[in-house]
Amino acid sequence: MKIGILQCDQVDSRLIAVHGTYLEMYIQLLQVEEPNLKFTVFDVRFGELPSNMDVVDAYIITGSRHGVNEDLSWIRALEEFVRCLHAARKKIIGICFGHQLIAKALGGKVIKAHQGWGIGVSVNKITQLKPWMSPSLGILNLIVSHQDQVVLLPEGAEVLAASDFCPFYMVQIRDNLLTVQGHPEYSKSYSRALIELRKNNLSQEVAAQGLKSLQQHCDDRVFAKWVVNFLNI
């Protein structure tokens, strides 16, 4: 299976040597579950979008330091591409920014949430268990790094995981779109490095809570299995 990475950001140059690029993070996350996956990167920030959507079998939209409501031409172009992919029932996995962009592109709403920063390990209750969510979990722990949140879902969206902090944490839209506010591709060490880099933009309390939360386990391996299962249904 060929996967197109619709890359919406890049890893800080100070962190690449230790933590790798986004492509390397996704390879490490998913190829353990499906060694035959092949990846192609499209850096959408520079206008790189496939002229033929069928050049790959499915897409992943990455996280970004940008917000989906910013008036940037590449964000609007990506929204239109998502609408085209969805009309063709192409599989898309949306991660953080990708989760928000898919929701907005299809009629939902995203805002800078009053809850503030979500960083570190986020704990969310599974609210609906689909057949492809095997092995099953009752609670999903994934690393997060976000301020914006989806506050209105598009038509046909089903919430699969939620918390008081993030009510629309994991969402499925029909049988071809799976999105999550978390970052299953992030390691704890990378999350820790990001928090340290951003300490000037975070309150001491939020930074401390985020760092402490990294003591909890993460379900990134289970989520990776879910993604592979979803892509194969």
C-alpha cells in the first residue's frame, strides 16, 4: 500500500538529529505493523499536491504549527483537496492539525479553545468501538500538542474517543476518514523536547503538568494497528 504524507510543517532543525523528520516518525510508527507500506511526501506548504489523487492509496495529513483558520493559500488548497478526496471516498488519516483541517473543510468549526494548551499525554475515553479497533481499549492515551480544537463536527462524523478537555478527540467520518487530536507519531522524548523549547510560551503550571504526564503509558502501538486496520477495511 502506498501512503501520501501531506506534510504541513517540519521538525525544528535543532531536534531532527535526535528525533528524526516527520516522515521518519510515521515510518517508525506504521511500518512495524505493516512492513510493506510505502511513503511519498508532499510538502503542501509549498504547493505540493498530487495532480492525480490515485497516485497513492491513502493519505495522512500531519500536524502543523499553523492553525487551520490562518489565511494561507496552501491551507485553503489543502481543504479543497480534502473535499475532492472525500467525494471520491479516498482514505485519509488526520493527525492534530489534520484532524482539525478535515473537520473544517467538511463544514465543521475549529477555534482556539478556552481550555488552553494540551501538551504531554492526554487520556481519553473510548466512546464507540468499531470492528477495526482491535485490539480494543477502554481508554486511549496519546501525546498531544495543541491549542485549537474542533468544536463543531461535520455532517456524518462519529466521535470514537473523548474527554472533558477535548470532547471531539477521535472521529470517524463515513468509512474513509479517521482523525485524532493526538500525535501517535510523537515519542515521549520528542514531546519532552518540544515542551522545553516552548516553555516561554507556556505557563509554568502547564509545562510542569505536561512533563509529569509523560510518566503515563502511551497507546501509540495500538493506535498504529488501528490505522493499518482502518486502511485495510
